[in-house]
Amino acid sequence: MLEEVERWLGARSWSAADRPLEQLLEAKRLTGRTVSVVLPALDEEATVGAIVATIRDALMTDALPLVDELVVLDSGSTDRTAEVAAAAGARVVHRDSVLPRLPAVPGKGEVLWRSLLATTGDIICFIDADLREFSATFVSGIVGPLLTDPDLQFVKAMYDRPLETGPDRTGTDGTGAGQGGRVTELVARPLLNLHWPQLAGFVQPLGGEYAARRSLLERLPFPVGYGVELGLLVDALHTVGLDALAQVDVGVRKHRHQDGQALGRMAAAIYRTAQLRLTRGHLVRPRLTQFDRGEHGFVPRTTDVDTEERPPMTDIPEYTARRAA
């Protein structure tokens, strides 16, 4: 298995610089493929506008028309996320307006799943809306292999992920460039290495920046919460095989970091997603108890772990009717 991972790393790992924009535009012209970029957003007014503006200025001009559609899928924001995104040039779609007959549930995977109905591109690129110092290379880097190689189906970004904890959030208090992604290192990477060793070569298996062909995404179930990235990666492996998956180095990813308890809930959801794929059986206790210090000692707080998944979009009548039309 180690030999297979090393072979895959050599054949399916690239840098964004390996495919210049001119090459991607020519491939896009020749294939006729269209590209949609989706930003799932919940209370991201501080960052979403700059991301949208960067994509529009760099990849949606007459001279560089790489991206055909830019959608911010608002997951129920209570701040000015929608207004800021629209002002920057995105088409803003509210989660509840997509497939309204199915009441929405909270979670990132829920909005990613619904985005298949809110977009039209042959290639769909997901970008988290909390990124800072964003570069359009995040988009062009992971879309590029899908435009130039017809055998590829699913491409993830890889990057350095600094853990920024200093007073100025620069990470200069001793944290290293690669020490972000704590749930990745403590939960996801061990799970993948032990149970899906073919995927051990992915540098950022939980990263929120990845692109895929619509024809693949519409066949996959979507965990509604934090487990969506692991679930899609594992299911893509079983659906199209390792050689249809790839990763591209796009540099450095800076974003807002979660606190320890939020990471605990994320880890539980990811473990649950893995467990379901391993057994497809009964979940013993899909709840997580955490502790806060109260006036008289530690107080338990129990929350449900995401257990719901949305079916492949091809099972949804509204989607198949639209595609047929």
C-alpha cells in the first residue's frame, strides 16, 4: 500500500504553477466546460467580500473568463454577509430558497448539497468564506487539472496551515507553519491511514477548498455537517478510484480558528462519518458531552452529533427534472 501511495503522490500531486492560466483558458475553450465557484457562508461579513472581489477581478473578466458563475450560499447569516457578498459581485442564494419542500438542517454539508441545485457549472469549486489574504490561485489551482485531464474527477487543495494564536494572530509565539488543522492530525489522518490507506497521501483531507465534476458530486451522499469533507473524499474513492483523485499545492491558507470545544464537536462528527462508512450500521451514541466550568464546578453540556446525510442529488426529482430540461 505504501508503494501505491507513493506512486499516486508522484502522479497526482501538483503545484498551481504547473498549469498557467493561459493553458486553462485554452482547455476550457476546447472542452466547453463551465465552472461554478460556491462559497458556503455563515456570518462571514469580515472576509467574504474580499474573496468574491478577488475571484471576480482575477478570473471573471473578459480577458480571463475562467469562472462562469460565483455563488455565495448563505446558511442563515445574522450579520451582513449577504449584503457584502452581493456588493462585491456574487450571486447570493439563501439556503432555505433551494429545494424548499425539504426543511433545511444546520450544517456546512447541507449548503454544499443544496448548491448543486443552485448552480449550473460542469465543474464545481468549493471555497470556504472565512479565508484571509485570499489568492485566486486557490480556485485556478484546483480547477485546472479538471479542465486539462479528462480522467480526473476530484481535486483537493493542499497548503501550509499556520495556527495563528499570538496577540497579533501572526503565529509568532512559537506555533509553526504546519500546526493548524488540529482535527486533521488528531482524527482524520489516523482514520484515513488505518481504514482507507489509499487516501493517506492527501495533505489536507478536511480542507474546504476542492473542485469536482458535477457528474461525480451528484452521485454522492452529503453528510450535512462537519463530516462532509471526509465523507465526500471516501465516497469519491469508492466511486471513481484513486487515480481519479488529485491534489494541488496552492500555498498558505489563513482563516479563523475554532476553539477547543468546537473542534471536539467537529471531531465527533468526522468520526461518526467514518464509522457510518465502515459499518453502515447502528450508531451507539450519536451525542457528545463536553464540560464548561460553572460557579460550582464543571457543568456538562451535551449536543447531538450530526447523523443525517442527504442522498445523492440524482435521487431528487427537482434536480433530475432540471437536468433533463
